[in-house]
Amino acid sequence: MNGIVYVFHGSQKEEKNKAAMDFVQQLKNRLNEVALQEAAFLENHPWTIQRQIEQLIEKGADRIVIVPVLLFAARHALVDIPMETKKVQKKYPGIDIEQTETFGDKEGSRQILLERFIQARAECKPKDTAGVLLAHGTKRTEEPQKILEEIAGELQEKTELPVAAMSLKGQEDYIEQIYGLLQKYSQLIIVPFFLFDGHLIHLLKERLTKEFPNHTFIITPTLEFDHRILDDLEKIVREALYVPNND
């Protein structure tokens, strides 16, 4: 029997974790005929990966698919999740455990980001405006930044606005990058490439206010558990389980 564990980062705010569980319930409704399903969190929640896998095993699952509900394959997907699954694999050597790809470069995310830029652009003078696609970022691997830059290029082509790819914790200082853009453009549209509006977005807004006290940025909503992400995750799961999509 197949079992699926959807792994979220986990938030300090309980309402964000509840939103994640509500999101998983929608996936459960779509996929309840193909697998047992549970949600797990890397931080700030008692539903650990090991706990949730063991629950599925107790219910009869002999194959576990770990689905990182994460935008990019950075530390959490490459190190933290595999480290947790290895612990369970050692305890249950007869159980098949595998991990899927992340979803940030899929079509649903791209559509949402495009909508964010187009809606914000309507409030601006295009000639004086540039866009910023801002993700979490990592110094561990270059792949997330490459994907971010590729998506930014696609958005630039479709919006006809300059769109820069930046990261909060990437190789370059995003504050310096924003300062450079403001030498050329009077208005910046910042689209946070995050699943929801959490602690990092709050810190971002605080820092922008501190560093640029006389400037007002247009900061759009995040992905906000949009239904199109459900479509992407459902497709990832069905491909992992070799189950056709319900078109």
C-alpha cells in the first residue's frame, strides 16, 4: 500500500501550520483513492517526518513517498529531509521510502507569479518600473538561483518589465541589488516567491523600511496556497506513484 508524507517547513504561527494542514486535506480529497496521506513539519510542530511515516506504516503502508512542499531543492530538501528518512529506513528496512522533486519551477507557481506582476504593474508607469522576484535563497547550491533567474527571465518577457532575480540568503546582498535598481527605476514591484506570508516576509518589510525610509515599494502577496499549486503537487504525486491524472 502506498503512503504519502507532505513535508512543510513549519511556522512559528499556528495559523500558518493549520493552513498547511487544510491544504493537505484538499490533496487528500484528490488522492484518497491512491494512497494513505499525512502532513509533516520540519520545525515548530510535533508532527515530525518520522512520526508521520510510522503512522502510515501502522496503517499498512509498505511504500512511502515523501513530497517536499518546498519551492526549491535547497538544504531542507537535500539534507534535512533525507537525514530524517534515513532514520526511519534504518528502523524499517523492509519499507520502500523515496522522495519527489520540489514544485517551485512548475507551471502553477509560474502562473501565480505572472499574475502578481501583471496586477501590480497596472498601478505603475511601466517606463519607470522594474520587478524583483525575491526568494529565500541558499549559499549551499547554485541550482535554486539558476531556476529563479530562468523564471525571472520568463516573467520579464511576458510582462515587458525588467525583472531581477534576488534572494534573501543568496550569494549576493539583495539590499545592494535593490539599491542598484533604484538608481534606474523610481518604482519597484517586489513579488515574494514564498508559499505564504510568514516571519521572513515580516523581516523583509522591516528591513526595506529601515534601509529605504523615503521609498515605498509595491510588495505583492505570496503564493498563498493557491489552488494551482495543488495541481502541480497532485501531478508530482501521481507521477511518483505511476497513477494517471484525472483530467
